[in-house]
Amino acid sequence: MDKLIITVAGVGAETTKEAQPALPVTAAEIGADAARCREAGAGMYHLHVRDAAGSPTQAREVFAAAIAAIRERTDIIIQTSTGGAMGMSADERLQPLELDPEMASLTTGTANFGDDVFFNDTALMTEFYTRMQKKGVRPEFEIFEAGQMDNALKLVKQHGPAGPLLHWDFVLGVPGSMSGEPRNLVFLVDRVPPGSTWTATGIGRWHMPVAMTALALGGNVRLGFEDNIFLHKGVKAKENAELVGRVARLAREWDRECATPDEARRILKLGQYAAS
Ligand code: KMH
Ligand code: ZN
């Protein structure tokens, strides 16, 4: 079994400082957070950014500042978000791709997201996918609903690969979309094409059930304040690294070590694809 890749979704677009005072929002805070998470066992950082008022933004220059701050401190893989926040236009959401990140998230279908709708129609996902393909940015298919897997596979069939393997993230437990019950993750993982890599994310109270199911199935784990702010019921985590440390410790109990960023790059075969 490959080493465990822990991805930290440390910032997100929906979590507020009021809800989680340790939420990193400035470039300096994000850089320091990524470095502490890397020390605790993380190999990848799923990056959202905030403007000066703390609101979500996809502005290229804000991403550039956060990426520079992370790079000053650590070699963690940086995966920029193309999901952004609810209600953002496709052009807004695409901005971080101009910075040539190693990876970027890509949701292949519309989903209910709490009381909102996370909009990703065919035209949008095709544009996002082909842009990533042209730039040589590896997509992480962020799957909230089962049919989104079919859409991703259709994109690959119609437009060709965007890398030597497909990488999936099953995000379970968003209110209005698929829950984090173990059988849901088993169902999705069962449909993963051979040679793929995958990670799983449990939202809110689903964090630990999904993380433990992913470990049992031999997959990877995403966690962080974008997805869950609590260490225990009613007890907020002191920092993202605390959540990383717990999963790293539990994985070690099962004789599974955490992948360093470079080991994760090898597992994901990053850097082995020339832009078309
Ligand atoms: N903020 C959510 C609406 C992604 O990063 O690609 C979407 C999201 C997905 O976070
Ligand atoms: Zn995200």
C-alpha cells in the first residue's frame, strides 16, 4: 500500500473566523499554517484565499501572495481551488490557473450545497478541464454526488487525459449532497478506474467516519477547517495541524506512514505530463 497523502483544506470559502478563530486568512497566516501542517504529516494543501476583509476571493494576485508565502516556508504540494465560493462566475473561479499551480480542484457537476447550489454545468466543467489540460495542471476531481464521476469520465473520454492518472476526491457530508456513510464511499471507490489515486473528505461530523473508512480502504485523507472545525464534539481544533496530527497518528497505528510532499508527487505522478 502506498504511503498516506494527507491533504489540508485549511481555509475554504465558507468557514468564518467567528466560527473558528484559528482560521488562517492572510498570506502570512496561510504560509505558517501550511508549514505546520507539513510538519504534522501533510503532503498537500488545497488552497482558497480571502481578501482584506476576510471574504472569499479568487483574485489572482491574492492567490499569488498566498502561494509565495507557502513556498517561503514549505515544499507542500499546492492545489488551488477552482470551486471558489457560491455565486462566483466561471471567469472569477478560473483565475488561479494562470499561476500554473501543480494541481487544481475540479467539480464535474452541479450539486446542492446547504441551502445553495454549487453550479457546474457541462460548458463550465469542459472549459475548466480543457484549460487545465492545456496548461498541464493536474485536476483533482472533487466529487460530491455519484453522477459527477460519470461526468468526469466522459470529459476524459471526450477530451483525452490531463495527466498519467486520474485523481479523485470524494467529498461526503455536504448538506444536500451525498452523506459520509461508509457504504457511500465504498460505492464510489468501487467505480474508480484502475490506476487512479483517490482521497476522501468528510464534512462536519462526517470527518472521522470518512477518514477512517478511507484508511481502511487504502485511500488518502483530506481534512481541515474548510471541511470541519472540530477536534471533538463541541471542542474546536486549535489549528489545522492538530487535525493532521490525529489522522497521521492513527494511520501509523495501522503501519501506514505519511507521504512527504515529494513522495506524494511520485505517487500522484505529478510533473510527468507535458501541457498540450
Ligand atoms: N466552496 C465550495 C462552493 C473547490 O474548492 O473546488 C466549493 C469548493 C470546491 O470549495
Ligand atoms: Zn475547496
